[in-house]
Amino acid sequence: MRNGSFACIVRGGDIENADKAAGAAGAVIASPPTWRGGTGIWAIFIRDGIQHGLWEG
């Protein structure tokens, strides 16, 4: 198992579908899309030991 992280900016307001696609592909959803006070919508999923962060501003 590898350790690491990766952040991705989701453009076009599609963070909900990106998160669903990650789950369908076998990722563990660590934090579903959630509004984070004034910074936008964030989601985190884990796939193959790597944490992926999604952000929609």
C-alpha cells in the first residue's frame, strides 16, 4: 500500500458526479461533497492508499 495525496480542482460544477464515479470505481469515500464555509465544496476519497481531494470553488 502506498501513502500519498493528490488534489484536483473540479470545473463546471460536477463534483457530485466525480465523487460518485470514484465510489463506483472502488474508491472509499472519506468525505462526501460538503460545503466548507466560503471556500467551496470539498470531497475526499481514497483509492489504492492515495487520498484524493476534490474542490469546486
